[in-house]
Amino acid sequence: MARSGLAAAARVARWADAALGPGGDSATADGKATLSDATAERAARALGLTPAQVRADWDTARLAGLIEVHGDSARPGWRLRAWNRDDSAVLRGWVALCDAWSLAHPEPEEYEAAAVAEVVTAMPQVLSFLQLSAGPVPVSQLLDLLQQRVTELRTERCEVDYVPQPEVSGSDAARPDAPGSGTPQPDASGTAGPEASRTEAARQDAPRAHTSGAAGARSGPGTELRPRVPLQRPRPAPAVPADAPLEPLLDWALRALASVGALTYGDGQATLTPLGSWAVWVKLEQICVAAQSPAGNIEQGAEDMLRGCGRLRPNAARAEYRAWLAARPVGSAVTELIDAARGEDALLRGLAFEALRVVGAPAEPEVRTVLDEPTLRPYALLWLAEHDGADPEDAHEVLTREEATWLWVDTAAAVADHGEAPLLVRHLESAVQPTVPALLAEVRAVGHPRTVQVLVALAAAHPDPALAKAVRRAAFQVHTGG
């Protein structure tokens, strides 16, 4: 279903990839991802469509991540590259389109943006109710739910302001003409005098300070902080009043969700499609995963999260990666992980790529961009080999002898910094060199910045005095440049 729903968008994306090429400079006209007239007509002639159809499919392709637009140039997204071999890429693309349902169908122009935003914020609860119902639901019932949710959102934004008020005795407070009561006192003639009127006008016109915290402590004697009656702040008059019926906005939302294939809408009722039900389930699962962060690192940055995972068992660490990833956009999460891998801590480098294995296909473009970085190249090659289907035990075959030796030293540095001495000794067995002298010769030649520290730590940990002496000699020669 996802493939058929995005087939037209994928067709336009493939045409753009072939005709314009990555980084083509003629895709858009205004730097806002709007297809230029010349390009739309060119695509229409090539695909046998109208320019309007091309534009609609182009917009769908952008929302689904099949096309990425940067300024006036366009390039294929990773989902288009993985379209034919990865069903999850297709499903992810459709979920991205479903998430952007409010952009796929224009909202009623007569409603102010705040009212539209309230409905967009409330719709996930409506969709969850549709999924729980597992069948057609009358629109009137959905409208009741939407109104309740919008009311809750408005109540959550309600503010109670505090202003200092003069302290009035109980007897005086009961008098309407008491000082500080806000009522002008009459003069001898029985009417409010001009001075009192001016005073009252000045009092009403004076700006009311919102007093709290340290400001409240400076209120001075004879005053106390009292809650002011909640007042609506002046707002620009919307084209449609804020308390206007929500039926038109609910109708817009249901039509927009139907246009992306999330539900069917007609005859006064709405029903989630299988894809829509699956998308709601995915979102609920992400919320649950994010809420079950076993080590509590979900709020941390990538580097701190990885340091926390360094003390966990592999399964617990993967659960932490999933929770951390579920709480943030995939693109920014991948960028954070790769930045953490560029640091000096070799342990974080290995853990970052373990987390990227949990990310899967969306990380592929970013991983490929680091192949030219010597520090990350061995990790990236192993990641790509496993991503392409290689057995993890055989993935090391994609590395050259020099890359394998560099990775051995980097891993040994992580063990030396964070592990125990026996683990560093056992790490010798993972070297590709058949003998220790051959390993030492190639380690000295590979030029890893942590070579001396690794060899010194290995010499101190190894129980064989003769081998330890040879390792110390190699460390000294590397240190002195011999």
C-alpha cells in the first residue's frame, strides 16, 4: 500500500535524479523548494503528465523524503536510493508523509493560525481514538473529542497574574468607597470630584507589572501578592472568532489525512486505513520506547549518552540507544553520533557506530560521507558491509591490512582507557597478524596517535616477561622515532 501510494512521487523523484542530477541548479526557482515552471513543464513532457500533476507529485516526494531540496538545487533522498531493496525505507517515507498531513492540504484561510495549530496538536488523540475503535467512527463523536482536547489545550495555557494590592482592613474592605477599593469618592456635592476622576483614570491607565520572585520581595510594607482575576489579554481579532465551531477545521483535518492515505472519510464517518493504523501504532511505540530509557540518558547529548552506555551490557545499551533515538529526529541524532565518534575517546567511537547500527538505513548517507576520514574509515566500512548484508564475523574482510591494524590499535586504546588488564591481553588474539613481532612491526608503521600508550599498557599487563620486554622496546622506538 505504501509503495502504490507513493509510486507517482517516486516516479517524479527518479526523473529528477536522472534529468537534473545530484545538485542540479535548475530544480527550483525561489529557494523554497517550489518547482520552477521550466522544470515542471520539462518533467510533464517527459512523464506524460500535466505541470499541475508534476507539482503535486513533487510536493509529495519532498514530504516523503524521496527528494531533498537545498536552496535552488535538489538531490535524491536516501529513501529513493533504498526504494527497491528496503521495504522499511518505503514505510518510513510514508510515515513522514503522514506526519506532514497538515502541509499536504491547505487549511481554511478564514481561521487564524493559532486555531489551526490547536487542531493539529489535538489530532493525534483523535487518531488514537480511531485506532482503538478499529472501525468507522461518526464524525460527530470525533468532533466532541476534538472540542474536549482543544479546551484542554486552552486551559493549559491559562495564566494567573499577580500584582501588588494595598492592604485594606476588613471593615474598610466592605465599603465601596474605601481607599484602594478602586471607586472614586464623592466630593461635597455628592459626585466624584475632578481630582478623584483624574486619579482613577491614571490608575486604570497605568501599566500593571507582573510581580513575582525577587520583584515580589520589593513590594514594600503594606502590600501583599494577590491573584488578579484572570483577564484575556487583547488579541488581534481573527477572521473567525476563537470560539467558532470546529466542524470546518475537523473536516479539513480529516480530508488532509485522507489525501495522504491515513484514513477514509465520507458519509459522516471516518475509518483508519491499515497504513494509518500502523502509523499510529509506530508513534505510540516510539513514545513507549522513549519513556523506557533504562539508564536515564534520554535527555543527554550523544557523547554523555554513549559514556553512560559504556557501563551497560550490550542488550541494555541497545535498548538505551533505541530510547535515545526515539526521542529526537533521526537526522540530527545521526549527526550527533558521528560528531561524538570524531572525538579522542576510542570507546565513544566504537559505541557511536553501535548506536548507528540501531539507526539502520537512515544513517547510510552520513556514514558514507566519513569514508575519507582516516579515524572513522574502518568503522564506516564495517558498518556499510553489515548494512549491505555481510555477516558481522566476516565483515572485517572489507578492511585492508593497514585499516585492520589501525582499528586494532584504536580498540586497544579503548580497552586500555576503560577496561581491565586481562582484557587487553586477550585483545592480542584478535589481531590479523600471525605473530607478535609482525603485529608490532605493523603497529609501529600504521601511525595511530595512541600507539605508544597502547604498547606501554600492553607491556604492563602481559604476564610473559620476554614478550613484555619486546613490547616496551617497540613503544620506546615509536616514542623516539626509531
